[in-house]
Amino acid sequence: MSIEPRRAIFFAVALLAGLLAQFSVNVVGTLPLAEIVLLVFCGAVVVHTSVTRKLAAPFFREPLFLILVVAQTIAFGSYIVSDVCRGTSTNDMIRGWSRMIFLGMDIVAFAYLFRAHASCFIWSTVGLMLGGVLATAMGGAQYDAYWKFGFGGPATIATFLIIPFFGRAVGLALIAALSFLHLSLDYRSTGGVCLIAAMLLGVQMLPRQFRVLVLIPALVLGTALTFWMNDRQRFDDDARGSRSTVERTAMMEAASEAFFESPMIGQGSWFSNSPVMENFQLLRSMGARLAGVHGYAIETEETNIAIHSQLLVSIAEGGIFGGTFFIVFGALLAWALWYCTISRAPDSRTPIFVFTLLNAVWNLLFSPFSGAHRIGIALGCGLILLLWREAGSRATAEGEEPEFENEEPAELHEARFMTTSTHMKP
């Protein structure tokens, strides 16, 4: 069965965006090759729209999309004010502003792709899986940890994509086993995400009227088990694992203190004209001594280190308004998880949806706002837009199957421009 050419282009762009997320070039800062693909795609859409006077997927009509764009615009404006007030260096200002601009572009591109055809989400996810394998095969793994920094991520994506073919009970068992494997191999973050995902997917197996009653206890149990196993694993950690814990803790403390010192204006992009990095290094050195970890020399450490928390770094750099987007994003992730677990009837895509959302929550709290993580943020936004549209387009009656497989082709979503007006025809 042949694929309509325009749809094939959408699928190819979605696949490449995922595939190239792990590969980057240095242009002022780290620029994933995926963003070059999305930039070219957005340019092609603009040219095509100008010539044909029609748009294949009128995503901008979606109120939630406009909310995300407005939130990102407010955050960007706050960054500008913060950088001007703090006298941020030109290089760091360019890095900070381009980071905000590229994130906005990524969100627009994925929203367009997913609105044109929902299957683009799966293509992007498959691309991420293949890209992770390819990047590890070509460049090796950091610290030679080939599971944690190499094949563990792709293996996790593959598992969540294929478990629907094994039935729910077997699928949950596979996820639980994968979680314990991750935790035993020091891949604690994804191990915890998998464990909580298993809990949520288990809740979804219950009749809908019982899901709400079980959801909170399941989340508490899954989170408690994650922290318990994480703490237990730390007793057997090598020096690198202990250093990771010390460094992450120091990052959180430094970013929190930076925000409370200037909650409205912030400290500026990359903290280039503030003592945040020096404070981080001091806190890390103190934590290392308490933990019995050695090897940190304050005077030789880099001054530009990505704080591992998208939410904290945004409010620390840009003030409370600089975190507008991530605050909205966090609220929408909570809604999407609630919808997938409580309201939405399960189907073959539910496991990868839940994993993607939970992984986005982890990254929001504990991963940097830079490089390939921008692709993950935009992918999460695209998924939220898909789920929001599904929730608003039909009632989720008991036993009703989600209709992602029956998504209308892109050509049925066309909206022609009026040559005498800037408005779209209804």
C-alpha cells in the first residue's frame, strides 16, 4: 500500500527529527541537527503556504497551542529584560535567546506535524530510538556506561512500543523487569520512570470508576519504591555515581538560591554576570567532602555548566516570568497523565504515551534546558496537543477506543487563505 507523497514527507521529517536529536554542531552553543531539519521544514511550510495559499494543518486555531506560544513569548520577554538588567555577556545572551527561539520553533514544527497526521508522533519516537543506537555505536558512551548513556534509552523506547503485542499482564511484567534492570545498572532516572509507568498502566487496567481511587496510592507507592531502590543502590554506587548525586544536589541548591535572591528579574542567561556558578562550585565542593567524594577543584572547573532542572534554571535565569512556559508545560503534563490514566480508553499507543509524558516530567524537574532536551520538550508539547484535541473532539465513553489510527489525512485539514483578508475561512 503506497503512502500519499505529502504524508510521506511528514513522516520522513518526523523520523529525521528524532533520529538526529542526538547529533549536534557547535554554533555559538550546542545545536542539534534535528533543529536544522525542523528549521528547513518550517521554512518550506512558509514558502508552500505563500505559494499555494493553503495550510495543511491549521494548528494555530487550537487554543492550547496559542497558550503555549503566549507562555513561551512571555518567558522569552522576561529573559530579554533579565539579560539587559544584568548586563549579560553578548555570547551568553545569544546562547540564551537562541535557546528560547529554537524551542519555540521546535514546538511549532511538531505541532504542525502531529496536527497533519498523528502517526508522526510514533515516527519521531522511532527516530529517537534509532538515533540513540546510532549515536552510541558511532561515538561510544560517556564513562563507558553503555547502558545508562547508550543503549538503555533506545531499549526502553522499544519496549514501550512493542509491549502492546504481548498483552497487558505480560507488558506490565516486562516494564517492571526493565525498571529493575535499569536500577541495577545505575540508570536510576529511567528505572524510576518505568516503575511509575507500570503503576499507571496497571491502574488503567481497572474499571474506570475505580481508577481515581487507586491512582494516588499507586503514584505514592511507585514514587516511594523508586526513592527506596535509588537510596539502596547508592550504597553500592561507585565514585562516579556518588559524584553525580553530589553534583545534581549542588545544582538544585544553587539554582534555588539564585531564584530567591532575584525572583522577578532573575540572574540572566547562563548566569554569566552573577555568582551562581561560583556558588554551585562551592556547594558541590562542600557536598563532596561530606560524601567522601574527591576530585573537585573549584579553581579549575568550568563556569558554564547546565543546571539539571528545566524549571529551576528558567526561573533562576529569567525570574518567575522566565519560567512561564515550563510552569504551563508542567500543568499540562499533569493533565495529560490524568487523561491517559483515568479518562482515555487504553489502546496500543497508551504505553508509549505514558512513558513520554512521565519522562518529560522527569526532565522538567531534573534535566538541563539545552541541546537535545529541547527536542524532547517539543515532542511532549506535540503529544499534549494531540491528547487535548482527542479529549475535546469526542466523549470518552466506557469501552470506546481512541481513534488515532483513523486520523484524517492532512489534505482534509486544509484551510485556504482569502486573498483579500488575513483571516482564515471557517
